[in-house]
Amino acid sequence: MKALIITDIQNDFCPRGALAVNEGDQIIPVVNNLIPHFNLIVAVQDWHPANHGSFAANHPNQQPGNIIDLNGLQQVLWPIHCVQGSQGAEYVATLNKDKIERVFQKGQDPSIDSYSGFFDNGRRNSTGMGEYLKEKGVTETYVVGLATDYCVKYTALDSQDIGFSTTVIEDACRGVEQNPGDIERALEEMRGKGINVIQSPELLNTGL
């Protein structure tokens, strides 16, 4: 069984958002076009408390983009984004949400960030998504969303690592690209772990 994992298509990651991904909104028609072709669709939602340790504003004399140690893990500091209950944390209105069967929230623990939809960055706690997908009989996952070089990458890597045959649909993703080449390096890292990276027409033309 195949599942589509929609990752972090939230207002704060789209143009005019607090942590906007360039062209982040342009993937929404692609994702909406994919949705009818899957029997199981789940979504991941960044869901931070206001005091989250990944926010630069919560550390004196720090700026977004700086790197610190956060409870033993290297942490990139970000602008305040996707705060629980805020408009920025909501899914983009034009995303077709009708067929999403379950939402898995991440990043609630202020002491650790969570890029992956499966685990926090230290793999200390699970969101329950892996267990849910296995209970549903899923063997293949297809990952789309934001951002290619962060949450999509780590979600895909964890998906592959825990036993799913994993595919990233590249044109249904966009990346942060803090440093030139970050997106391509992320794609190469995923390919190196056995993850398929394809374009949506390749998938749609096979009839799934």
C-alpha cells in the first residue's frame, strides 16, 4: 500500500510567511493533483510552543541562521514560526485537505527541534506516524512539501530507515537553500540512502 506524506505546507513556510520558502506556494497545485491518486494521505504539521529553543528570539544576542548547541544537538536558529494556534501554523488554504486522514504534529517540545515527521532531531520521541502507517499496511511512502533540504529530507530519510520504500516527488517540494547547493546536496544524500527522487509526471504517467 502506498501513502502520500504532505510535509509542512503551512502559511509560515509560504511567501509572506515568517520563514518563507522561495516558491513554496507553487507546489500546492502539484500536490493537489497528486492527492486523488493515493488511497492513504497523512500530513505533518510544525507545531511549536512560543518558547521553543529553535527560535533565535529566545536566545540573547542570537540571530536567525546562527548555530548553537541545544541540549547536546547542533541547532540552526530560526525566526519565530508555526506557533501553536497561530495563523502561520495553519495549512495553506488552497491545499486540498479533504482526504487527509491524520495529521502528525511535531516540534512541540521546546527543548528539541523536529524536522522529521517521524521523530524529533535526537530520535528521542516518535510522532507515531511510522506506527500508524505500518498498522495501515503501508509499504511505500511518497513525500512532498516543505522544505526539501530540511523537513522533507529528514522525513524521507527516517521513512527509508524504518523500512518503507520511499520516494520524494521533487517538483512537489521546495527548499530553503540557506547556502548555495543545499537543495542538490539534500537530494544527493537521499539518493545515496536508496530513496527515489522523481518528478510528478513520472508518477502520474504510471497510473500508480
